[in-house]
Amino acid sequence: MSKAASVLRRHSLTALLLVLACVACSSINPYYDPVRLHHTAQGFKNNYQQGEMVSSLWRWQWERWRDGLPKPPRNGYAFPVEKPDTAWLQKNRSQTTATWIGHASVLVQINGVNLLTDPIFSERASPVQWTGPKRFVPPALALSEMPHIDVVLISHNHYDHLDLDSVLALNAQSGGAPLFLVPLGVKPWMQAQGIRNVRELDWWQSQSMAGLELSLVPVQHWSARSVTDRFETLWGGWIARTDAKNAKPFTLFFSGDTGYSKDFADIHRHFGDVDLALLPIGAYEPRWFMQRQHVNPSEAVQIHQDLHAKKSLGIHWGTFELTDESLDEPPRALAEAVSQAGLAPDAFVVVRHGGMLKF
């Protein structure tokens, strides 16, 4: 097979999935509230984004084919996996930790509660497991090795953030299902899969449990899971913070997927400084196509500053090959952006898959 044919075949499913996600829909939004400016009669919209969110798909696919993108990691770089101390994680109920499982999946232990963000443990980020974007790095922890998960935070319904097999396995975990917190419109899909312990929230709404306040906040992105449901369900980031009675107050921010916008300054005005921000640093090229929906490392640094974050962890890189940059490029670009912003090198960091931050 020629190189051109091989590249074309490699990108064909990506093109197909994006086409399916980009078909406009005309259904009625059952959640519609005209007082809420991000609601529309058909679904939802961003606060600050202007123009088409996903456009010129075919131009992007042509350029990828023409240029043989994405390029393989530099020098055939292999991503090391750091095996977490599973016994310690199982027992920990006092120390605040964040362990990167891979992609946007992070195990956060805070106030004795085990939170898991956007779980994807499957081999492929795809509606089917026989084809689609394949993992380059296995999950740092298998689902069977995880401590009992109390809360699962879902940012939006794209396949690399809401994985069917993963949520079904978590729903069946020993000791009882976790609470699934999801944006508006995702709950009916969860219930159709037999998942009942679900609460859906609108932007700025909160759910309290075990001394934590968990709030859905606006970020700039979009949603789609089929050929007819683009923008029909909401998307968002999450704030998790301990209540005022806690002797060790802590505020976590998890972005999910996002483009850069004024939303992050709004979040800071609402919640104050953030102790730890989980921010995407990958899946950003080409900028002309990805900018509205995925930040690059320099924009992630700007979010870190907008949130007045004490520390940020770079996620959403090095796991699935979704866009045009090399899988190993984001950490290098992040280090440069951190330096250019005049931040301390440890203010915004990356870790190996399985790496843990302790507070």
C-alpha cells in the first residue's frame, strides 16, 4: 500500500465521525428556558464564541492527507506509564490527590471522596471497538484496580469523554454505583443504558455531597453523539470545592474540552482562586480549525492565569491521536509557554500516565 493510501485510510474514520457530528439538527430543546442566554429552541450555545464551531472539515482532512499528518512522535518516543500505588489509593481518605489515568480521565481524591473525570478505559475512542482512534498508551489503572468511585464527572458526550463501556463498568462496580453528574440532556442517554444514579445540571448549578459542592460551569465547546444531535445536549467544566467548615479548603477545576474564552474569568469571579486546575494541552492543530474548540498549551497557560490557579496539571494529550500535532509535542510546547508567561516551572506541570500529584 502506498504512503498516501495508508495515510488516507488512517484518517478516513476520523473524517466520517466528524461528518456525523457536524450534521445540523432541528429538534426541539425540552430544557429550553429563554431567560438563560445559552439555551436555544434547538439546544444550547456558547457564551462568547462567534461563528461556526466546526467548519471546513474537508479542507482539514485534505491537508492531513497532503502533509501526512500527524507525524509520529519524535525519535519514536514511547510514553512511559507510572504504576500508581493501588493499595495506598484504596485506603486513602485524608490526603488530596490527583492521578492521571490517561486522556481526560483523572482520579481525584478530595475530602475522602473519590472523583473520576470523563472516564475512558476502552481501547478506542469510537462508537465501535473494531475501528476508530486507538489508544497509544493503556490506562494507568484498570477499572478493577480503582478505589470505589463515589462520583463520576462527565463534561460532554463526545466519544473520547463519555465512553459507554467505561460508564457501564463503573455503574456495576462492587459496593454500588457512583453518582454520575452530567450536563443537561445527557441523563436520558445514561438512563437508556440502565444507569439510574444520575443528576444533570445546567451551568452554575450545583450538587452537594459528603462535604463537597460540585458545580457545572460554562466552557467553550459543543456536543454530538449521532448524525442528528449536534448542540442538543449541554457541555461544561466542573468545580469541586470543600465546604466552608473544612479545615483544609480546596477548590478543583476540571475543564473537559474547551476553546479559550472569557468564561474562565467569569468562573474565577464566581468561585475565587483555584487550588488545582486540570487543563487540556493536546488536540489543538491545525489552529484555524481547532481554535474555537480546543486550546493549545499557550492558551491553557492563559486559563491557568485567569483562574488564578495555584497549580495546573496538563491532561488530554499523549493517549489518542486525534489531531495534527505529534503526540509528544504538547509537553514541550507547554514548557515553552510556561517560561514565556514568567511562571515557575512547577506551576503548570505534566506527569507520566499514572503520575500523581499530592496536596
